[in-house]
Amino acid sequence: MDRTPIQVLFVEDSEVDVELALRSLEQGGFEVSWNRVDLEEDLKRALGASQPHAILSDFSMPRFDGIDALRLSKELAPGVPFIFLSGTIGEERAIEAMRLGATDYVLKNNMRRLVTVVRRALSEAGERERIRVAEEERARLVQILEATSDYVCMTDPAGTITYLNAAGRKLIGAPESQGAGKSTGEIYPAWARELIEREGTPVASSTGAWTGETAILGADGTEIPVSQVIIAHRGPGGEIRFFSTIARDIRERKAYEARLQYLANYDPLTGLPNRDLLGDRTLQAVAHARRASRPAALLVLNLDRFKLVNESYSRGAGDALLRMVADRLKSAVREGDTVARLGGDAFAVLATDLARPDDVLSVARKIREAMHSPFRLEARDLHVTLSIGASVTPRDGEEFDMLLRNADAAMHRVKAEGRDGFQFYAAAMTRQAAERVELENELRLALEKNQLEMHYQPQVVLADGRIVGVEALMRWNHAQRGSISPGQFIPVAEDSDLIHPLGAFALAESCRQIRVWGDAGSAELRLAVNVSARQFRSPGFVNTVERALRASGLAPRNLELELTEGVLVESRDRTVAVLKGLKELGVQIAVDDFGMGYSSLSYLSRLPIDCLKIDRTFVSQARRRQDAAIIQTVILLAHSLGVRVIAEGVETVEQLDFLRMHRCDQAQGYFFSPAVHPGAMAQLLAAGSIRPPAGKFN
Ligand code: C2E
Ligand code: CA
Ligand code: CA
């Protein structure tokens, strides 16, 4: 027979009584290790050392009292069963003993009962311990639930709340330690309650758990979006005992998602739909146009000379203007139309449900009228014009990208033709654009393949035909197309970044060439090099010039940069700064194509200009009285300012005579020589002058 090992502490003066008790315990199936004390100090020490399974105590001993022993034991070992084992014990004392916490009592003359009493005491003590541990654990869990920031709630199967943790109470605004007793119906907004009843509870009941996004009504009645888990808890019989819910406040995430959604679809500066959203709307519009046979139009709008605003106003002024333009655009179009910002200074309008394609004209007119009155920017009035291009679906395409590209092509056509206008897309534009792209690609390769070279056209003194300078003009020897005119490829280079390497090449190569001629003994020669607008405005331009000078050793005074009037007129401050840098290098500045009408001489006179080149068109019309008068005035004014004058495109002896008569300084043109390759130029230089046939004023 298996014995149950137990440790017993006897509080007993009689060793014989201990023997008796031991015997009956052992007979009853216990294997006892034991200890005996009969003094208070000994009991204290024994309990301090280790806790027995049971204490068996005599009631009255010579030097110790059973009740005292009981008190002490309850204090030092409260969980250990304390059983009186006594010869006699009166009824009253027995009751007192029980009241003080004795587990039971056994009379020494009824020792058989001892085994039963000890067994029961041990099992009860075990049960108590289990409960204590379980309770401790439960308390710990509740502590955790109270501390978590998630909402935790338990409900009975009928939906009444039995527990709501601190986070939950806070969320619904229930006072401390309340919340229980409420019905879940009061906690959820109607739609969430409906979702939980229709889906949450049934799914949790059948599969154990349900996860979803719902909402909880906050203290002030606002809906708080939550992500929620519902768990069904079953009893041993499989019946549902209760439901628990864990929910997490996802307000932040929702707000973040909403912001992302907004950013993905709207332009933060103007609040207008962005390109993506415009794309979606266009798709809908295309579908509607097909169904209803009513065309829709996509207009692309670009602010003219927006760059100037950024340059001549403070930072932020550009943004302010874009916002104002956005507002006017919105009020200019119909309710159902979409105004979008494509980026930078580019906007778009999607006009739907038109009766005829030509109705776009009136949309464009309204938009342009909306820009009519000046914009008030930093206490100044600013006039804004738009270049507008439009494509119409289904005529010009049924895909957003294509409609946008086509409208854009039309808009660029407006820009090219002088801005401030409107154009429909015409199919021919794409062909042109494609050719342009091809040309750009080939031009990129042309540099590497050494297909670019510089030709030179002499500049002569009108009085005697002496060659005093040359203008460097670029040539492109295309493998298939032969020589391509710079008039064709320079604008393409201007539109891409190619103008920078191209311009640097022109400068470096022509400076080098002049030096070679100089070394060969030719007289001092001035080199004129054309500079395009983009090139002039690029930040490194002055450096590029300096490098070319240094690399070639050409004297700076012998380099003249030709800038068109347009370049000099735009963005004045920046222009003046760059000119100053160039003058510090010591190079000369010529105004190319002068007379094309952008500027007045009085404006130019305030810039450090060394030379005016009268445009070919004036020279060729010199016989007309008006042009003759202009040339005359220009020469006089230029001379009064100490500026040299060169006439361009001189082709006939009549033109030559006319220019001589009016004391024009120098000339270039086919009459003397076209631009020629360096070898031919060397021959002209060897002769030193080109003596024209004698004219009237010779
Ligand atoms: P541009 O600066 O006005 O150059 C003068 C243009 O007139 C040259 O055309 C020249 O060949 C042409 N020309 C000269 N004499 C006569 C004449 O008597 N009659 C006529 N009808 N034309 C004459 P080209 O070489 O075709 O150059 C065209 C434009 O391309 C130039 O106009 C200039 O703006 C630009 N360009 C040429 N080379 C360069 C360059 O290296 N860099 C830059 N940025 N632009 C260049
Ligand atoms: Ca020129
Ligand atoms: Ca010119």
C-alpha cells in the first residue's frame, strides 16, 4: 500500500501520546516525518524553519497552553491545519478553539478519528491553496487588463456587460469601476451594432473569434473607429458562457489613411485635384461622353512667364499667385467640371457634357476672361495670361494620357506662337513633336560623333573692307540629312539641357580656332559667339566663358558674346548680375538681332553693351523709308552712347552704300562672305580684307 508522506509538528509534552498518534496515522496510511515541541520558543523556531503539513497540538501542557500555540500557529503558518489532540476538552473551550481557527479536534481516547480528520484537513488546505493561487493569478490578469490601452469587455450571452476595463471605461466615459451592467447596445453606433449582430457574434459563436473594424460611441457621442476582436468562451458542456471583446482605438490610423488618400489625390498647395484624380475623372468623362454622345474636353493651361513672378517677387508670391489662379479657375467653370493642378504653373480643366466640340471655345473664353482683371500681389497689380491647349474626346483620343498629351501639344503650340491664346489639338502636332524628339536624340549623339563644327563669317569695317572679326556659327553635318541649320536644332537644344554642352563646345572650339589663327600670324581678330537664353541664365555660364578663355589663351577683349534683346530684357536683376560677371572677365557684349522690338535703346543704354547688331530684316528693307529712318536713328543713338554698330545680312551694294552713308561701323553678310569652314576662313584672313566693288560712297 502506498503511503502518503506528511510532515507533522506535534505540540505535546507527552512522548507516549506522540507515539500513539504516530501509530494510528501510520496505520491509516501516512508515512510521517515529525517533530515535537512543548515550549513557545521551540514552536516559533520550528515554524520559522519550515512549514509542516499539519500541526497536532495538546490542549493543556505543563509549560505551554494549547490556545497560545493555536494563536501563534495562525500567525506564523496561517495555511497549515491546526488540530487539537487532547485527553479532554470541554464543549466551551472546543468552540473557542474552533472560533480561533483550529481546524478540528480529536480526543485521545478516540484516536481512530485522527486519520479521517487529518485527511480532510489536508485536502481542504490543498483546495484553499489552489484557490489562493488561482485568485492571485486572476488578480494579476485583471491588473494587466486594467493597464492595457486596449478596450477589453466581457458580456454574458444576452449582451450585458460583466466587465469593462479602464481603457474601455475611459473610452465610453463611464465613471471609475463602472461600465458593468450596461448593455452593449448602448456602446456601439447603430451601424456597428448591426454589423456585430449580423456578422460578429455569429462568426465568433461558430468559429471562436471574429475580427473587424467597427466603432464605439465615445463619451460625447462621437464615433471612435476601432479594430475589434470578439471571442466566444464556452463552458465544459460546449455552451457559450460569455463573449469577450478587445478593441483598439484606430483614430490616428484612420486620420493618417485619410491624409494619405488626400495627398494621393489632391495638390496640397491649391487643394485642387491632382493629375491622378484628374485621370480618374477623365476616365469617367470619357465613358459618359460615349454613352451620352456628348463630348468632353481636356484643357491644359499654362501661366505665361510665371518664372518672372518667382524672380521679381518675394518667395511665396508664386505660391500665392497659383492659389489665386486656382480660385479664379474654379469659379470660371461649371459645377461638374474639374479644375486640377498638374504641377508647377500648369493647370487643367476637364469640361464634360458639351453639346458640340466647339463649346470648348466658350470654356476657354470664360477662363481667359477670369484672368482679365489684374492679380493683387504684394501691393502690386500683376497681369496674368494663359496659354491654353485643348483636346476633345472621343475625337482626339479616349485615354487620359493621350488626351493630356494632345492638349499639352496644343498648349505648347500657343506658347511657341507668342503665348496668351487658345488652340485645339490638331493631329499634325504629334508628328511634329515626334520629329522634334527624334532630332533631340540625334543631336545628343551628334556631340559624341563630332558631327558639330564651327563655321565663321567675317565682320568687316565698312569703310575699307578690313576683316576685324568673325562670327562663329554652328553647323551640324548629319549623316543622312546633310547639313542641318542651327535655326532648326538650336531651339531643340534650348528646350532640353543639350544647350549647355552645345554652347560650351561652341565657345571652346571657336576660342581655340581664333588662337590658332593668331599664332599663325593673322592680325588681332575679334570672335563673336552666339549665346542662347538658357545658356546665359545657367548658373555656371560665367565660369564656362572663363574656362574657354583660359584654355585657349584668347585675350578676353577679343571675345564678344552675342545676346538677343529678349534675353537682355527678361529678368533684369539676374541679367545685370551676369553681365557684370562677364564684364569683369573683360569680354564684350553685343546685342544680336537688334530692332526686333523688345527693347528701347534707352533701356539697353543702362546695360554694359559694346555693340549693336542691326537685324537682317531691317537691312534688307533699308530702301523703305520707315526702316531707313530707324536704322539712321539707331546708328546715331548708338554712337552717342559709344556703342559700335554692325549691320547683319548685307547682301547688296545698295545696302552697303546706304549703311556707309549713315556711318554704320561694320557689316557682315553674303555680300562679303557667308559663314565658311575654318580652312576657307584662313584664306580670307591671309588676304586681310574683302574689298567690295567700288560703290557711290567709296
Ligand atoms: P544669328 O546669330 O542671327 O546668325 C546670323 C545668321 O544669318 C546665320 O545663320 C548666318 O549664316 C545668316 N546670314 C549671314 N549673312 C547673311 C546674309 O547676307 N543673308 C542671309 N539671308 N543670311 C545671312 P545660321 O548660321 O543659319 O544661324 C542661325 C541662327 O542660329 C543664328 O542666328 C543664331 O541665333 C543661331 N546659332 C548659330 N550658331 C550658334 C551657336 O553656336 N550657339 C547659339 N546659341 N546659337 C547659334
Ligand atoms: Ca549672331
Ligand atoms: Ca543676328
